Amino acid sequence: MNEQFRVAQKLGLMFRPEEALPAGVKSWAINQLHASSPAIGIETLESEPTPWPKSLQPNLEGRARMRALFVDSNEKSKLGIDGEETAKALEIRHRKYLMRKKDELKYVHRNIYGSDQLRLRLMSFWTNHFTIGYGPDYEQAIGHAIDEAILANINTSFSSMLYSITTHPGMLNYLDNIHNAGPNSGYVKQKKKEGKQAGLNDNLGRELLELHTLSPSANYTETDIRNTALVLAGWGHYIESYTLDKRIKYGGKANNWVHYDQHKSEPGNKTILGKTIYPGQESLRQLTDFLAFHEHTVMHLSTKLAEHFVSDAPKKSDVDYIANAWRQSNGNFDQIHKAVIERAISSKEAKFQWPMTWLFQVLRLSGSTYIESWVNLRLPEPNLMQTRELFEELGQSFWSVRQPNGYSSKKEDWMSSEMFERRIRFADAIWSSGKPKQTPTMIMDRIGASRATRKLVSSVGMSEKAQFVALMCSCLLYTSPSPRDKRQ
């Protein structure tokens, strides 16, 4: 595989047939960090990619209103003869008021048609790191968190992204921080007088230390976790039930994102890993900045980046190179990601690809149209693969129930006969119904396929479908070694 495609496969999503190949692949990759990043997709299956309509990308306020209307419509929905709503009526209401299908499709379209492929890979990495799993109370906010807390911070710093995602309603709802109140807060005291239960919830505090920043290598204690939860007390609310007047009354602001209820906060200083955190709304930013620059955070996340982009078993020198860039730049993402790019390009080791990354690369490389258009969000097309079905078949989705630590980047967690058979089925279906613009021979010529790859493809016979399946399930399963590596 030639250098442009090797790098695009390892760090990006592959070049579409109409895209020109860059002359300098390293400079191209680094420039991708600041590439234009609009949400684009297709209105119909025959359309050229265009910007996603703003009506399908509401802000948090709009999402909250839509969720409230959906809940209200549940009460008013017309029931069928058996006392249950028809499946068709429920589907219409889901598509009208809920954001999951819209956000999923926008994410898929963006990855298939976007020219900022490297930024999109980074977006997926950090989205996986800051897991917000599926749930009816927060699925409405997942897509917004990906766009506005993750992608919007790709060129800022880890500390900025950490604070943005920690305070996002999606995260605060997902990890139950909306139920977190300081034991000595006015809110808890009032609830006790009323004979009701309220108090500390440490779910987010625990994940913030264990997964989002330090990792257990920091040897933090249960007291550190408790004090982290105390800092987080008062953050978050149900976005669909907190109207403007409620947000102002309890959070002091109309903003649906930064909602801090002083009445639920814990008074007094907190100590976390020897660091004194002062009380008040600014205490959370003080904490996230401290955690973002902590040495255990630097090493934990430098290792994760190397495992995802460089090698399944990165060398210590790879991890140290990224960690040094982190330290020297005070967590500046441009410098951290630049270091990841440099190590990934210089590494000759193959890297196993996530199922969703593999699928996007197949669709981009072949120029296939396999996914529904946004018109079909209003009127589902039964013959098209819908995003939820697609992700369920792949076994990977950012809108599903999943482990708090996200999806593994290691090949042993994905290599099974079942998972490989799924990729074969996908490749077969893409050739049969996706109308690829490139034949297997055209693809191999463009990517500079090795003699071994061409021999493998030809061994399956003269059928172009069989050759396409063999090609997509061999050369795109792992990233290829550098063309300088004679073992290719």
C-alpha cells in the first residue's frame, strides 16, 4: 500500500475516489488537525454531499424542548385496539422528537463524506474515551456532546475538553450526577426534614479519576473519590424538565449546559491527592485542571493514544514521545496530536482497526452509497440499512449500552470468527447494493496494493464481488506496514 493510503488508513478514514492524494503525507496529516470540519451528508441517495440542515442539529435548548414534547406526546398518544400504540405511530414520534437517529446518521454521514478524516478519527477516539452510554434520559444529548464538547475542543487542550465534557448534561445525566448533593448542603438538610432521602452519588467522581484522567496507577483512595464527588455536588439537571425559570432559580443561569445548583453544593475545602480544592462553582475547573496536568493522566492517556493509533503493543519510546509533547505543551492538543501523527507514520507496525472505522474506510475507498439519506429520517426506506441496525450488526456504537471504559483498541478483543464473518457480510452487501464507484482492480491500483494482496484477491476467482470482499476483508483489516518494510 502506498504511503498516502497507509497513513490515511492508520490515522484517518481513507481517501474517497474524487479526492486528490497529497504530495507530502506528513504535512497533509498535520494540516488535517485544522481542516474545515462541517457536518455534511446526503439529502437523497442521488445527491452530492452537502451541509447537514440546521433543522436537524438543534442546540441543547431545542433538544430539551423536543424531549419534553416527546414525553408529553406519550401521555396523549392515541392507543390501538389492544391498548397499545401502533409501531408505526411510535416510530413517527421517535423520528420527530428524539435525536438518536438524527445524531447517529449525522455521525455516519460525516465519517463517510467528510474531508477532515483525521479530525474525525480523533473525534471518535475522544468520544470513546469519554463514554456516554445509551439511556432514555441522556440519549438526546449524546450527539451534542460529541460535536460541542469533543470536536469543538480538538484544537484546544485536554483540560478544556475535560471540563467541557464533565459539565455536559449528557455526562452528568449518564453518571447520575444530577442526583449528587453534598451531605451538608441546604438541599439535603431540607430533604431530611421532609423525611426524604438525598445525598452523595460518587459515580462521576469515580469515573473521573479511574477512567477519564489518572487511572488506578495513581493509587488514589476512597477518600479521594468521595472528595471528588463532593466537588461535583450540585452539577447537572434533567434537561427536558428544567424550564428556563427553573434553570435560573436553581442554577442561576439560563444556560442548559453549565448548570450548578449552589443549594446542593458541599461547603468547605476538599483535598484530593494532596491538592486543596476551594468551594464554589469554580472548584470543578480547579479540579479538572489539576487532573489534566497530573503525571498519571499524561502517561495513561499517552498510552491509550499510542495503542489506538500507533500499534497494538506500542513501544515505550512511542508512549514517551507523546507524553513529552503533552508535558512540554501543557496539554495542548495540537502538539499532542502532532506527536501521535509522527509516531504513527514512523512506526512500521500494523494496527488493527475498529469495526466502525473499517466500515467507513470501505465505503469511502469504494465510493459506495450504502447508508440512508437524511430524507429517510422522515420517511424510512425499508430497503436501506438504517444506522441503528448497522451499528448493532457491527457490535459497536456510541449510542448503545457499553462498558464505562469504552471500546477496546486491542485486536484480541475484536478478533473472532463471528466478528470476521460480520465484515464479510457487510462487504458482500456493500458490493451488491451500495453501487461502488471503484472495482477491486481500480482500488488496488490506486492504493498501490502489494503483490501478496493482489495474489490473494485473484485466488478467489474472477467474480468482482468475491474479489471486493476478499480485498476489503484483508488489506483493510489491519493497517499495512510501511512500503519500506520488505515484509510487505
